[in-house]
Amino acid sequence: MSENMLLHYWWVILVVIALALYKFILRVFFGVVIVPEDRIGLVTKKFVLFGADRELPDGRIIATKGEAGFQAKTLAPGLYFGMWIWQYEVTMEPFTIIPEGRIGLVLAKDGMEIPTGNILGRRVECDNFQDAEKFLANGGQRGRQTAYITAGSYRVNTMLFQVSITEMVRIQESKVGIITTLDGEPIEAGQIAGRQVDAHNNFQDVDTFLKNGGNRGLQPQVVLAGSYNLNPWAVQVEEIPMTEIPIGYVGVVISFIGQEGRDLTGADFKHGNIVEKGRKGVWLEPLGPGKYPINKYTMTVELVPTTNLVLNWASARSEAHDLDKNLSTITVRSKDGFPFNLDVAQIIHVPTTEAPKVIARFGNMENLVSQVLEPTIGNYFRNSAQDSDVIAFLSTRKERQQSAKAHIKTVLDEYNVNAVDTLIGDIVPPESLMKTLTDRKIAEEQKVTYETQKRAQETRQGMEKETAIADMQKDIVKAQQSVEIAERTANATVKKSEGDATSVKLAVSAEAEATKMRAFAEAESTRARAQADSEAIKLKAGAQAEQIALTGAAEAGRILAVGKSTAEAYELAVKALGGENFTRYKITEELSKGHIKLIPDVLIGGGANGGSSIDGLLGLKLMEMIDPKRKDPGAKP
């Protein structure tokens, strides 16, 4: 049954075989070649039956005119006739695919010789190396090609071209690519980099670069951040950070390439050429703060601080700019032979317009510090210390600081640098001298302390004395008030006594006047009565009147004599005792009439100061005058 079926369906088996081998069958029996859509047909011609060009020229491996061998022309996807199997061998190759972010470098296996001195074949029109016939016909050169193919699919004849895939060149942000070309004309004598060439699209078009006279070697141009299709056989790239000039600095550019420039500083400045931008030398115009794509091999940028710069001659201190890292404490020797250490800080300022001159003169800021500032300041203070002993140096620190400032300013002005200030820091004398000074100072301070304590004690004594006096002041005031009260009482008593004496005197005078007036009145009255009486009794009346007149005159004379004697007695007493004592006597006499005991008996003794006994006798006499009864000790009061 199975054999019958096989016999019945034999044609089906033939159809399946034919379908499986149709390409082979078409190729063998009909000379038909089918190239798939994702392939390219590479043709090798085995022989040539007739014709002059049956063999390739010497040195050629790719046939362009029907010669036997590898054919330049390829078969694109499609159906081709006449490709007999005994004459042609067709190899199916996949397309050449260049991924995104990569490029294809092409090596030509056939073509013209590359001229001597060149290392790369120049670009020719060949449809991105997809037309091998055109490449060879247009003079394509054998070897590595300057041209490359970018991302995409290409029908490349791999019998002629070998394609290598490489990464694109990527320059990161804040970085710059330094370019070195491997092909081109030699660099001019005296130059370290090639000349400036434009229109080559950041070295992506090497053929234009070479056509415009580009030089092999270091290039003055750089490429900035981005992705570039750079042929590594033609261009090498070194990625470096951009040159950053921070705030507070300027960048002085020193160019090693370019044409020789005219010196712009004049005849007075003889320390290097300062030229305009783009010329070889120090550029007159410095760069301000920012980031710059500087080619570090063709030019350098020296940072110059434009703010005040502090430099410390101190072993234990250094600023952030690090220019004073090699500076140390200055050791000097005084006139009296003592070595001591001295810390100094120097503040300088480099104006922006003077920065190129400083760099042209010294090369960099480190050389300015080491060649000018360090020897100038160090030698100044060493010389200054030799003219003084240590103690005098310490005591005249302010004056020496001002002198150093003026001297260093004069020196730095010659180097286009402003000296802002010079400051003397710690002064460390020898330990032995410091001990002597310390002991002396302690002794002086102790002396001052003792003097202060002495003055404090004197002040305290005076304060205590004043305190005691203040405490006694109450008693003194009280005693003074008592004395004043007693004096006022005595004065009142004296005034009363004086008033009483005046009253007595006035009373006596009034009494005498009254008596006189009464006598006169009686005489007048008697005379009037005598005149009115008769003549008969005239004699009697006359006799009586005479008698009365004589009696009145005698009485008046008596009263006058008594008053006169009393006045004379008072006058004599005043002369004997004195006016003031007499007054006190009369006051005492008046007081005694009232039997008032004013002076205690105990006071009639010797004086408190050892006086004579006469004071006691006078006291007894005074008491007797006040009270006559005391004459008799046995008398009753």
C-alpha cells in the first residue's frame, strides 16, 4: 500500500525537491542568480574566453573591465541572468551596518599608490564606498581612507573595502579636545603647532583640512563639548578640562604659537615682549574670570590674583593660595648677639593692567615671591635687627613696621606690584633673655603692687580717721550747741542787767528831776501865796520862803552830790575793772541780790591745769562780794 502511494505521488516529491533546490537548479541550468533583499552579491569571474583584457594589470586585485578575478561591480538584491556557474562565482554577503553612535573606517585593498609623505588615501566620489568601480576609476588610493561612513546600512564590496567600526568621539561638558592630526604638510620651522585652517567642520572633514594646507601634528584649534565623527586614523583627541579663571583672578595668556608680534610696552620695559592677542608672546589683554577652551600645548594661562594677597613668613601658617608654602619664620640676630624669630605678613596687590608685566618679568607668581619678596623682606628685617638690641627692637615694633612698609613699597613699585601693608607678627626672643625680662617685669609689677597697697593703706587710715571724726561730729555739734546756748543765755542775762542798770540810772535822774520840780513848784506856790497875803505877814512869809528855799537847795545839793559821787565811783570801778568786767560785776551783784547760786563750791579749788591758789582766793572774794554773809562761816544763809 505504501509503495503504491509513493508511485502515485512521485511528482509531489519532485516538486518539493525542486522548490528546495530551485536556486541551484536555476543557477546550474539557466544561469540565474537571485540576490536576497538583505544581501549583496560579490562576483568572482573565473575566466575570460576571449578579449584583450583577460588579465588584471600588475598590482591590481579588483577587475573593473571584465577581467578575470574579483569584480568591482556587485549584485544588488534582485534577479540576474547569464551568471553561469562554470564562469561566475557569486558570494552572498550581508549589508555593512554601522550602528548609531559609531562610524565605519574604510581600508581599501586596491587602488592607486598613496603619495610619499601621506599615510591616508584621499576621498573620491564613490557613493560612500558602495560603488567600487567609481572608486577605482576616480583614482581611489589603496590603504586607509580619510573618509568614513556614518551610521546606516551600506552595500560595500568587502573584496575591495574592509570596514572597521569604532566609537564616535565625545567631549564631556567643561572639557576641551586637543587635536593632533596624523597626516598633512609638515609644520613650519620655528612653530610647535600647525597653522590655523578653517572649514573642516571641527576636523570631521579631514580631506578639506588637508586640501586647505593643514599640517600634521599638534593643532592650535580645539573642539568643545559634543559628539564628533572623527577618523582616529587621521585625528587623535586628548580630552582635558577647560581652563578656569576664578573670581578675583585674571589669566595672563602666554602663547607659544603665532607670528612674532610688536612689543607694546615701549622702551622702558625690557623684561619680555607683550604683544596683541593672537601673536606669539605674552598677551597684553588678560582674561577675566570664566572658563576658556585653552590648548595647554600651544599656550599657557598664568593666574594672577587681583585682590589683596597675604603672604605669611610664618612656619605654622599658610594661605589658601599656597604661594607662601615655602616661606618660613625669619630668624634675625640683634646687635647684642641674640638670635630671635620674627613672623611677618606682607599684603600685596597686582593691578589687572599690570598683571601681564609681572608675568613677562617673572613667568609666574611663585617666581615673584621667591625672587623678589622673600629676599627683600628677609634681608630688610635682618639688617634692621642688627642695628638694635632685642629690647629696643621689641619696644620700637610700631616704628619698625612703618619703616618696613615704606621700604618694601618702594622696592615693589619697581616690579609693578603694589605693597598694601607690612605687618610684624610674633616676636620670639631667646628664652634666657625672656626669663630675665620676665623676672624684671615681675619685680616692677611687685613694686607697683606694693606702692598700690601702701596708698590703699594710707587711704584706709584716712578713711578711718574721717569715719571717727564723722562719728564724733554728733557730740561736737551737741557740745557746740550747748556752748552756744550758754553764751546766748549769758548774753541775755547781761543785756537784762544792762537794762536794769539803765533803768536805775533813769529812775534816779527822774527822781532828782521830780524833786527839783516839786521844790520849784512849792517855792512858786509859796511865793504866790506870800504875794497874795497881806503886807502884814510879808516878812513872815519871806522868812518862811527863805527857809524853804534854803531847805530845797540843801536837798538838791545833797542829791546832786550823791549822784555825782555814785557816777565817779562807777567811773573809777570801770577804770579799775574794765568796762566788760564791771558790767559782769554789776550783773553778778544783781544776781546775788536774788540769792542765786551760780558757781558750785567745788570749782573754787586749784585749776585743772595746776594753776596757783590765787584763782581760789579770787573765787572766794567774788562769792563774798555776791553774798556778804559768807564772811562768817557760821552765818546762816
